[in-house]
Amino acid sequence: MLNAALSSAKNNRGWIVISVLILGVTAVSAYTTPATAGLIGGCLWVILIVTPNIGNRKVDQLSAQQSFGQASKLAKFISLLHPVDGWRERPELLRALELAQNGNVAEASAILDRYKSAQTPTGRSAIATLYQIESRWEDLVLWVQDNLSSATLRKDFDILNTYLRALGETGNLNGMLLIWERYERTFEKILNIRTRNLARLFIFAFCGETEQVTKLLSGSLFNYSDTIKIFWLATADQAAGKDIIAREQFLSISDTSDLRIQKAVARRLSNPVVEAETVLTERSKQILSRISTEMESEARYNGRVGVKPRKPLATYFIIGLNLLVFGLEVKLGGSTNLENLYNLGALVPKEVVAGEWWRLFAAAFLHYGFLHLALNMLGLYLFGRLVEFSMGLPRFILLYFTSAIGSMLAVTFMSLKGYSQTNFAVGASGCVMGLVGAFAAILLLDWQRKKTRIAARSLRGIVTLIILQVIFDLTTPQISFVGHTSGLIVGFLVGLLLKRSWTGRH
């Protein structure tokens, strides 16, 4: 049902080759026809990079909805634009799934036989799909164990997911959870959250965690068809010992036109999955609990709590406000006109102590040129969402403006004391660094309370980012080191206070 053939190819060599090709053509065009070089490069980028990626996401969506025929046709078109990385074979794999869906198992098997090989991702997908459409889960487990090395499994996320499911189908729940633990770092590296959550779906379903299955199917996996959702919810109920509820759910989808699902339902009714509570060891239960905690942390950071992920409204509002002010700058005299920026509220320490305290606030919405604006808005978008999702809208707004005023106050104080040469400052950099500091505080508290791997990994990334930012600030005279550092510190401290109060109430 949800199997290796549904996921996109993982090999990125083709993308590298195409990117180099586009750069090469653009470079040659810049030398021969400089006036059209940008247009040529842009068109190639849209045709060879953007279009295949958008189409590929649509193929994944159609596959998740069991519309294999449409997915195969679209994949065939995309393969013309990107005939490498296994994309050329993908239409045939999807066609095989369509045939199996309609009951033509022999013809589907014939197609898959042409591609099967343990040496390539496409070949492995073909073999795994062959086993799946014939419900030969025990044979699939043996094939993986006998033919695929740990190194191969670490590179082939789809086969690793399929292996987890096969272990669950055969009742080896403890083995399934031990495999997750062994390859946990591999799953962390999967950029596509849907692929990672598919593995979690298998684990939670076979371990009887109906609530977690519901969260996944209403979150990042919401695109799956209703029939698939019912199948996995029923599987979770069956594994939880709720046989009557599970049976009713299975019977409700037993008359589906998809013959593969019909066979899977018949298998569940005649050969129920093992009741998880009777076989799970204490170690397995600990692993299962850790998976739940990690998933909840990811959902909190990404804002995915339902069918429609939350929107960072405050972040969008502040970005819009900055854009509006920038438009005002341009209209009134230019965004690089110092006199214009001064009149609009740029931070000038001597003017602040003379009574113009409003500059502490206004300067955070002014920017010197479009690049300055773009970089700050990118940082605001990236970190604003994370902090807003973790703290909530009111605390986010309080944090943002506290960081803005705090960083501007620090610049004013240090300048007047002679510790800083900054006598004129604009920009939301202090606010953005405040968000970075606040997110570091959130991660630190999360790691202290739950010891989640995602918190530890993200915290290391934030520390690295801060170190790089400090080096950049110290080597770039135009950048306000004091403004950035003070914003970071204020954000971290305020973030600690607000997050602790938020955690205490929730």
C-alpha cells in the first residue's frame, strides 16, 4: 500500500550534473550574449529544476491517494525533463502498482521482474514491491537480511521503511523497534518529513498506538486516501486489542475497488496482527516512548498539529510591516539616503538621550537597501515561525519587541560610553538575533526536560550559527556587533523566562 515505489528517487547525482550544466550554459551565454544570459539561465532553471520538483511532489501526492494511473502518466512526463536518478524507471513501477491495484498481479510482476536488482535503488524498490503485492512479508524480511548491508539500508530510506513494515507484518515488534533504534540517526537525516513519518506510522500502528497514528494521518500524512487511513487506524486498534472496533473498520473498506487493499484487509481479518502489549519488552516500550516524544517535538517546532499546519500570523504581520516601511522609505527619498533614514527614525544615540526615545523602536523597522531588508526578512521568516510555534503569538510579539528595544538600547549605551563606533543604526538584525537566542533557550529547556535528539541536534546547529555570525560581525565593519550580540542575549534571557512560564501553565 504505502511502499517504496511511492517515494521519489533519492540519488542526487543527476541534480548536481544538471545544476553544473545550467551554470555552464549561463556562463557561456554571459560571454557570448550577455544581454540574454540571465534569461537563458533562468529558463533552464525553471524547466530542468523547478518543474520536475513540483511535478515530483504531485506524483507523490497522487501515489499517496492510490491514483497510480495518473501518477504514472505525470511521472512519465517528468522523466523527460529529468531522465536520471531512477526517474526514468519510476513510471513503470507506478504502472505495475496500478495493474496490481486492478488485480493484474501477473502483469505487474512481469514489469517488476525487469527491474529487480539488489544493486540499485530502483531495483530494490522493484523487489520489495514484488514481495508486497504478493503479501510475502516473511520472504521480504529474509531477503533484506540476506542481501542488504547496513550501509545500503542507511542510504536507501524507502527500503528501510519497507523493512520496518515487514517486521511489523510478521509480528516481530521488538525487532522492528530495535531496527529503528539502530538506524535512528539515519531517519533523522531524512529531509522529507513524510518519509520519516511513514516509518513512524508503521511502528505506531503495529504497536497499537492509535492516538499517534491519528496524529500522523491528520498531520504530514493527511494526503493519504481515506481507505488507507482507515486501514492503518484499524491495524492500530487490532494491535491494541480492540478487535471488535478493528473488525468493523476493516469491513467498512473490504468492498473497495483496489484489489490490493481487499487482499490486505482479508489478511488482517483472517490473520490478525499480534497484540502489542503481549510481546513488547521494557526496552521496546522505552524506544516507542522516545519516538513519540521526538515526533511531538518536531510537530511543535514545525507547527504541524493537524490537517492544516498552523500559520505564523505574527511573523507574517511583522514581515509585512517591515515591507510597508521599506516602501515608505523608497517613496520618501530612498532606502540608502541617510538623511531620509534619519528623518524616519534611524537610531542616533545622541538624539535618543536628547529625548527622541521613539527611535529605539522605529529604527528596528528601517533598512539600508533591499539586500539588508531581504536578509533580515529571511532570518525573521526562518526563526520567527519556530519561536512563534513554540511560544504562542502573544509571547512571540513581546519577545520580538523586547529584543528590538533591548538591542537598540545596548547600541546607544555602548556608543555613548565609547565602547562602540556605531553612531547611526537601522535594521531588524537585533530582533532576528533575539529570535535566534530565544530559540536556543527553547531548545535548551526542551533538551533539559525531555532529552530529545531533535532538540540536541538543533541546539548544536544554533550554536554553530551563532559562532559564524560572531566571526562575520567582527570582520565586517558595517555590521553592528553590539546590536547583534545584545539582541541575542536579550532574546535568550527573555526566551528562558517566557518559555518557563509557558511550560509551567501548560
